[in-house]
Amino acid sequence: MTELKKSADLFEKCRSFTRADEIKAAGYYPYFRPIEENEGPVVMIEGRKIIMAGSNNYLGLTADPRVKAAAIKAVEKYGTGCSGSRYLTGTLNLHIELEERLADFFKKESCLLFSTGYQTAQGIIPTLVQKGDYVISDRDNHACIVAGNLMAKGAFAEFVRFKHNDMEDLERVVSKLPANSGKLIVSDGVFSTTGTIVDLPNLVAVAKKYHARILIDDAHSVGVIGKGGRGTASHFGLEDDVDMTMGTFSKTFASLGGFVVGDRAVINYIKHISPALIFSASPTAASVASALASLDILRKEPERITHLLANADKMRKGFKSMGFKVIDSPTAIVPVIIGDDLNTFKFWRALFDAGVFVNAFISPGVPNGMQMMRTSYMATHEDHHLEKILETFGTVGKELGVIN
């Protein structure tokens, strides 16, 4: 009898992964910090009040009494879960109401909800892009889009990428594809790491020239840019030229879930074909009611967007005036470049100890040399919060030699 060779241990990679433990031992670990209380611009962590400058709670609605009341009322009426998928027993009248109101908000024919924002791309892309079709994706797109692209590829579709926000390279890539193939160009609207905006006018021009469809992920755009916070297509006046817009409820809409808007026939097809929708439990009543209340506030109080962008602009100018390298964009995300993994961890720790929480982005999540403090702002940040953040950045920046 032939003796079987000993196979590799699947878990060996887990045992040899020590990077996180090393950073923890050094006292610089910035991730998975439990928040004990959340009031929006100020949170409680480890028993201390910390100014939050790393949240995607752009309009500050997670602590809004109207949003919380809507969630509580929904739980009292519908319970804590839907206990089934939308396809079967999991559709509430709340789901239908939110879909109709989002379609109206984005001036599209139809809308479909998903249980998470991450899941939304996986529900759209492999459902539409099938064998013989191509998905063409920006290299810096969010991980949920990459996952959707790979699922499409696994189902024998083709997956190609173009250089980040480089529309000449997009045309180079698309021009080589078979003329008779189905094509979907996918891009973030606002890129989540840098806060920069896609060059949508030129992307649309390429799509029209080569008869491709467009999907824009507006997770970080809705409630931030565009008329009334309607996102990237509205920002450029190209609502009629973008076929589908997807987004999430976990940012501006102060909840959890995702959505896509587009033509009725397309949304209906996804609704009846997408495994990510059919085999997932529905968004809870509390989540949907929170998103509905947030949408109401967004429409009735557009001054929140003005205040949000003014806050981000103040911080952008403040960081620059101190000598920090900042990535420019007219959005709520303001990245401050540190340029080294260890210095990024040290910078994060010093900010945290001084009462400011931001997000530390290191390689390989960002290119080497682009390690950053990824800061983001809310409409509910007040001047004294922003001044404290700037003051703390200035002190730490000088201590670590990032600025003079």
C-alpha cells in the first residue's frame, strides 16, 4: 500500500501570522477598539471621551433622536428580524417604501435593497456580467467591487482593470475588448481611502463610445456631493448617463444595508436572479426605518451637507497650513500622509492618547510611502472639536518629525 505524503496544515498560515500581535505588544494597535458610547462627534473608548475623526457617519445621524425613535418604533411593530429572504417571507412594506423613495431621490425607475453594502456589489456584478461579458474596474475600487468582479470571473465572465482614475488607460483597455461583448464599467464615485472623485465625464464618454454600461458605487458620495446629496452623477450633471448607482446605509443613512438604483427591467432581473439577494436574510425593520428617517432628514435639512463640507474644508486648509501633506478633494475624507508604517502607528497612538480617534492606513492597504491618517468629518462636528484635532495633529506631527 502506498504511503500518503503528509499534507500541508491549512492552519499553519494562521499560526505564523504575527504582525498584529507584534503591533499590540508595542502598544500601537489601532484596530477593533470597542466603542462604549456613541454621541456622534464624541465617543467613549476605554472609559474616556474621544473626539471621533474617523467615522463615516457623515451627517451625524446615528445619534439623532428622530432616527433612533424610528428604529425603536419599527422593532416594536415588526420585531427584531425578518427571518427570511426578500424572495420568500422577508419582504416588509418598509422595504418597498424605502425602495420607492430611493428611486425617486435618485431619479431612477427602480431600486433594490440588499442586506449589506458589501454584499450589494456581489449581488449586482456577477448577476449581470456573465460568460462572454466583461467587467472593467478601476484598480483602486473598494474591496466589495473586487469581490463581485472575482465572482463574475469565477462564473466565466472576463475581469479587466484600468489604472486608477486614468480615462486614457480605460479607453486603451476597453478598445481591445470584442466589440460585440457586453461590458460593465465599475468605479467608486468617491474613493474611500483618498476621498478623490472619479473623472465621471470622461468615463461616460468612453462608455458611450464603446457601448458599455456604467455602475458607480456612491457609498462615500451620497449625502456629501451632488445636488441635495444625490451623489457623483448629480455632482457632474450626468444622472441620465449613469446606468446604475449603488450605495450603502452604513454612512449617511446611519444604518446597515445596501441598495442599487437603475432601470426597472435591470433591477427586476437582479431581483429575481441574484443569489446574494435570494439567499440572504432581509435587512431588519430597524435598519430600514433608520434609513428612511435619515433620507427624510437629508431631504429636509440640506444645510447639513453645507456644514459637513465646510468642516472638511476647514480641516484640509488647517493641515496644509501646518505643513502636512494632504490629498485634496471636495469631500468629507481628508487623508494626512505619514509615509511609513511604524510612524503611522506611532502617530495614531499619540493622537489616541491625546483624545482624538482617526484611522491608520498602512501598506499593503495603501502603496508604500502613502501610509496615512485617514480622517473624515461629520456635519455635527463643532469648531471646538475641529480645533482640538488640528492642535493635536500639530503637536504630534512635530514630535514625530512629520512636520517642522
